[in-house]
Amino acid sequence: MPQTVVITGASAGIGRATARLFAERGAQIALLARGEAGLEAAAAEVEELGGRALALPVDVADADQVEKAAEAAEAAFGPIDVWVNVAFTSVFAPFDEISAEEFRRVTEVTYLGFVHGTQTALSRMLARDRGTIVQVGSALGERSIPLQSAYCGAKHAVNGFTSSVRTELLHNKSRVRITVVQMPAVNTPQFSWVRSRLSGHPQPVAPIYQPEVAARAVVFAADHPGRKQYYVGASTVATVWANRFVPALLDRYLARTGYDSQQRQDLKPETSRGNLWQPLDKAPGDDHGAHGIFDDQSHARSYQVMTAQHPVLTLGGALGALAAAGWAVRRFRDRT
């Protein structure tokens, strides 16, 4: 029997790339997002790759919309096997330049959207005592950086509530699984869509990975949900460990480098209003696919993902991550 999969944020970026991989396996996929042009294109790709698609325009900040989408997915394809939470939005700006309404909106989509998806999935999976939920997290959910206070706060919250849910499932000896995939910087359209008050074009902090790298990790996590979390990219591991061992030093390093590293002055922002309230891929021809504009700077593979899939190599990956963290610390000390 083909898997039934629900993916939020499926119209672009990591969600779009993940849908393609599940489609190659013949999965039945409910695609949830706000942007109708992106959804229609994603659905066409799924069908072309051998899967079945159901495109559902949904704002994940609205719990009722998420519930109705799940009902439609199960009516079309049967019981949901895998639910992947990806959808988010953000504002690139100093904290004191973000309005209360903007901060609330980012939180409703990027945090509560994951809560709503998890609640909806669990309400079905618990009764069947089977199913997997994959949260697409971020290194910024472990270590915050400047100019992204709303997003970082939401991703920290995702980690917190997911850990609580996991312990409840363990207490009840449930066979439902929930896991988090912590992502590095990924080349997605968000950097052209995000609401920004920066003088330059928003960009991910190098090293940057292609969305297919992230998607492979999500699918692997869905197949192997026993682990609490997976890290994608050595930079993610280095960030997490540096924050645990030298957080004050990392604060000072990010204070010095975090503004410049997140924007390109040679590129002007494509839009300042962003997709916070409305999607930017509604009209025909607005589809942006999975990739952003940083293809020439992005890596197509992640050694860290390979070590997760091949445990024998994990020790080498850990040593490499520690070496990277040590290099970052030495670099900062040399500059001070």
C-alpha cells in the first residue's frame, strides 16, 4: 500500500523538495500551503513523478483549516501515515523594528502552525496507534541570531513543545513517533519572499545547502523516527555545540558578523512587504519551485546527513563538527 503523507508548506522550498521525494516512492500526498500557483505546480510534479496529489490551500495559523485539510486528505487517500510540518514565515529586521502584529503573525504560522498540524495528526494517529510526525526545525531553534528574533523564538518553541509531546507518547507506550530534523541554511525562495527591513537582499548564512539535501533528511527521518532529532549539515552541529560550550563567545561573534552575513548589499530586496500576510505565489506564473536565488553558493550534499544514514561514520562526523566549532572559535579570537 502506498503511504499517505501530508506536507505543510508544500508549495516551495523544503516542503516542495520533500514532496518530490515521496512522490518518487509512489506516495499519496496532500499538499498544504497558501500559494495556489505553487500548490498547483507541486501537485503536477507529484503526479509526473509517480505519486498522487491533493492540493489544499491552507493557512496553518488557522486550526480549523488544518483540520478540514486532514479530513479531505483521508477522504481522498485513507489514513495518514506521515505528517510533515514545514510551513513558516518570518520578518528580517531588528527586534525594535518589528510590530506586535508582525511578531504575532510569525508566531502563529511558524510555531502554532506546527502545533495545529501536530494536534490534527495525533488526533488520528493515536487511535490507530501508528503514524509519524516530522518537524522541520532549524539550527536557529537551538542558537538564535540577530535580525530573526520572531523566527528564532518560534523555532525554539517548536523544540520545546515537541519534546513535551514525545515524553507523553513514551509514557503512554504509544507507537506513534515524533522527530525533529534540525536544518542549516537552505537555498529556498523565502529569502526573496520574506518581509524585510534590511538595506540589502536577505541571504542565508553560509554554508548554504540545496533543499534536496534537507528533503532527503526529512524522508529518512520519516522512515527512521526513533531518534529524537537529526542534524543536517556540519554547520548545524557546530552551532549547537558551540552554543553549549562557549555561548558568550558566540554571542559576541554573532553580534559582530550576524548583520553583514545575512544580507547582500549588491542585491536590492525584491520586496519589503513579503509573504507575511499573503502568499506571493497566487497568480499563474508565480511558481518559484524549491530553489532560491543562491544556487551558485549552495551544496548539494551534506556529510552530516550521510553519517546519520550510516552510523559507522557518526564518530567521524562528530569529530569533524567539533573541529569546525574549534575553528570558528579560533577565528573569532584572532579577529578580536
